[in-house]
Amino acid sequence: MTDLALSDRRLSSLKLDAVIVGTAVEDDALVLLPGADDLDSQRLVDTLARLGATGAAGEVLKVALDEQTPLVIAVGLGSAGDDGFDANDLRKAAGAAIRATTGLSKVATTLAQVGGESSDELVQAVGEGLVLGAYRFDEYRSERPAADDLPASKVTLLVDKARTASTKAALSRAEKIGAAVSLARDFVNTPPNDLYPDSFAKRAKALATAAGVKAEILDERRLTAGGFGGILAVGGGSDRKPRLLRLTYAPTGIKRGTASVALVGKGITFDSGGISLKPGPKMDLMKTDMSGAAAVIATTLLIAALELPIKVIATVPLAENLPSGSAYRPADVITHRGGKRSEILNTDAEGRVVLADAIARACEDNPTYLIETSTLTGAQVVALGDRTAGVMGTDEFRDRVTDAANCVGEAAWAMPLPQDVRDGMKSKTADIANIGAGPGGMLAGGHYLKEFVGEGVEWAHIDIAGPSYNSGGAYGFIAEGATGTPVRTMLHVIEDILAEG
Ligand code: BES
Ligand code: ZN
Ligand code: ZN
């Protein structure tokens, strides 16, 4: 992971290979943002303009002015909003810029000095952007990439107040958040022959134990004893048997009556569709069907790392959906944890079937809030595209989670749960069918999950089928492959709950 450091020294007093500076569009012209005054700014702007720079968001240019001064990596932030640039602008810019530092070692950036929001917020955002933009997954290459092919491994943030506790805390937060999102990405990027229910649960448990978070893994025997029919049915087709992972972070000294949070994440380590087999092309992408689980595990460990005074329990159903002689089939009726029964009409709508058990279990702890996230439906991608999550749930909390997501730069949109879609899920034999009769597949997913949420629990379901994975090349702080969403959203919601008292 990229190391981050702070310095209040002048740019000219540092021996650097390169400095990352911000540019912007102001009155249709390219401008250099504050912080780079030590450089020959007029000459820099003229040179950048001659090279065709406009200051547009995401633009990255490298300039060598002369032998004596560091390379300049100019990253565009676009046009400022009314309040200047915000954390989301800075996170993206830092992410794009760090990928232009391949082969460089002594790198600093003035990005946290552009103004706008408080400097601590900007330090955190730049720190997150640097770590996440530099993220790569090289575990499975037989030859480690050479330093010449890697972005700078350490970056110094040049700031006015490098020594104050709040600046240091902001940087430390960025490191912890960067590590958590990277962990979620690593889980998702790991191939399904290595990351399967038992191995995933064990990896999470080892990390949890090290972080002082209690971990419990239920195997087939305990799943059977506990009546987890959905997890057992979906996982039954694979030789890699299903698991239920539970992580409990319960810090001491929390006030009685403080809200508690349940997190639930879909952990299908590979989704072939099962007997309702998916088509061959792009089936490899279904290794990402445990992105919700990855995010929920990483978030719980992050809450612990930040020592937040709130109880968080993660309930993570893990199964592999394969067709075989022991696979569940269309027409099966499954009895879930808590006794509700589902009629299976399509074995490829398996996420909701495992989540039903997990949500029912999570609600037995009487949480105040429940956030569940999953790569649940292709219909989410059809409706909202690859980068915007769909959020369903109880009205108020759904909107709160949606706002939190947009606030931290993880785009999301609130979705309704219309009665006609629910009507289409009536089963001729059981309590509910696992698919709807008509269009609105994302909403049918939400409706199905709703059946298993306990009375009075404020809940939100975040469908991340599109946003969990980026197949189209890196942009901003989003690397190629897993994105690690919605870790930062869930953190923001939990901190928002804490702030409210
Ligand atoms: N894991 C898929 C959803 C998915 C699609 C995730 C694309 C990521 C990218 C899910 O289990 C699934 O197959 N859903 C079906 C539901 C249908 C059978 C009602 C779908 O979306 O087609
Ligand atoms: Zn499926
Ligand atoms: Zn799935």
C-alpha cells in the first residue's frame, strides 16, 4: 500500500523526483491551483497550455521544466463549485495523478492546499485518493512487477499544519479507510478457486481476531441445526460447502440505549446460476458475487480500527452456486431461518435466498439499523448503469443511506418498492416466490429481502451489481477490477448515526 506522509516544508526545500499539483478551469482558461507558488508558475501554466492542458477533471499531464526542478504532474480538477473544490474532487484527482508516478520515488503533492472544505477533510480525501488510485492486484503474477512499472510507494502531502493532531488524525483516517477499501478489493479480485466459503470465512476470521473483533463460523452441521435452509440449498450444489460468518464488534463502555448496526453482505463466491445456468460469455465476472460480503467484512474491521463507540454485528452468508446432482432446483421449496418458506423459480436468483437466512438471523439481535448490500440483480445495471447503486428500504433510512453514499462519492439512487411488483412474487405453493412475474427485477429483489427484515428495524438494501466492479480501465481513484464499494458509504452512515447521539 502507498505510504503517506505530511510535511510543512517549502516545496523548494525538498529534494523531489516529482510534485503533483492541481489545475482547474476558470473562465474557460487553465489555472494553477494554490500550493504550487514555489514553482515558476507562469512558465508552468504557459507550458501546460502549449501542451493542450485545459484543467478539465481527470486530465493528467507530466512536464519537465528544467533539470533542477522536480517533474510536475498536473492533474485537472475541472470547474470549482460554489464552495470551491470538495473532498470528492480531490479524491478523484489524487487517484488519477498517482498512476502517473510510475517509476518515481520521491513524490510530493500540494493537492490538499486547494482550499474549499476544511484542510483536514482535504488531507483525508487526498490520502484516500492516493492509496486507492495506486491500488493494484498482482498477487497471481509469477513475476512481481518491477519498481519502474509501479506508482510511487510513498507520497508526502504538503500542508500548512503538518504537526497538528487533527491533520495527523486526518491522514491516519485516510490510511485506515484506504486499507479497508483495498481489503474489500483484494477479496473480490481473488479467484474463486482460492476464495470459497470456508477459505473466505477463515481469512476474515484471522483478520477479525487480530483486530479484536469476535468471529464465529457456522459450518454445514450448525447451519442445519440452526435451520438455515436458504444457505444450505444454494450451497448444496458445490463441493465447497457453505458457511455463515458472524463478526461482532462490541466495544466496552457504550451507553445503554445507543443505536446498534447490523451489516449483511451477499457472499456468493461464484455464481454460475446453478441449474438455471448462466450463459458462458462473461461468466468469469461472477467471481465478484461476494462483493457485498467483502464490503461488510472490511467495514466491520474498519469500525474496529477506528475504535468507534458503537456495536456492529456483521452476518455474512457464504455459498458457491453450482449445478450438480446435489444442487437445488427450480420448484424446490426452501424453509428459511425463522420458518418462512420460498418457492424457487430460478436458481440464479440465489443471493436473496441466502440473504433471507442472514437477514432473519441478523434481526434476532434486535439491531436499530440494518444495512445489507449485494450484487443482487442484473436489472440494477440495466436501470442505473455500472456506476450508480440502487438503494431500497424503509423510506427514511433508505434516503439517509443514499445521501451518505452520494456524499462520499459512491453514487447511489433511491428506488421504490411498488405493490404490483410484490404481487408478482406470490407463490402458488409457498409464502413467496424467489423471482417476480414481470419487469422491475431490482425492485423484486428488494421486496423479497423485505419479507425477512424484523418488525421495527430500519433497513436499507444497496444493490451494487454494477458499481462493485470496474472492467473498463482505471479512472480517478477507481482501479481496474474490484472497486471496494460501499465500504465508505457504510462508514459514513455509521458515523452519521453516532453523531446523532
Ligand atoms: N449475481 C447475479 C446478479 C449480477 C448481475 C451481479 C450482473 C453482477 C453483475 C444474480 O445472482 C443474478 O443472477 N440475478 C438474476 C436474477 C433473475 C434470475 C431474477 C439476474 O439479475 O438476472
Ligand atoms: Zn445468480
Ligand atoms: Zn448472484
